[in-house]
Amino acid sequence: MNLDRAVMAFAGILVLASALLAGFVSPKWLWLTVFVGANLIQASFTGFCPAAMVLRKLGVAGGSAFKG
């Protein structure tokens, strides 16, 4: 799995977890979904993604979207 796919998988896991938590615990968990979505939008324009930086340090192979 390369970095690009790992970032998408991580974002998907956070969104699904947020939806489950919002349904079973508190609707305030939807703010996590808002944060993930906003981060994906800014990363698409800037190429800066904190999750990509962390995953790269954990040894995930590089991809083509997040360089540096």
C-alpha cells in the first residue's frame, strides 16, 4: 500500500468511525467528519497533509500525491 492509498483509507476509517459515534454516542461526533473533509479539501489544493507526514514516518511507501 502506498502513501496515497493509506491516506484515503485513514480518512475513510475516520469518517465511518465518526458516523458510528454520532449515531450511537452523540451527534457532536459529526464535527470529526467536518474536520476530515476540510482537511481533504485543503490537502488537494496545497499538498500538505498531516496524516501523510505521520504515515511516511511510520514507513509507508511514497505515493504520487504527497511528496516532500
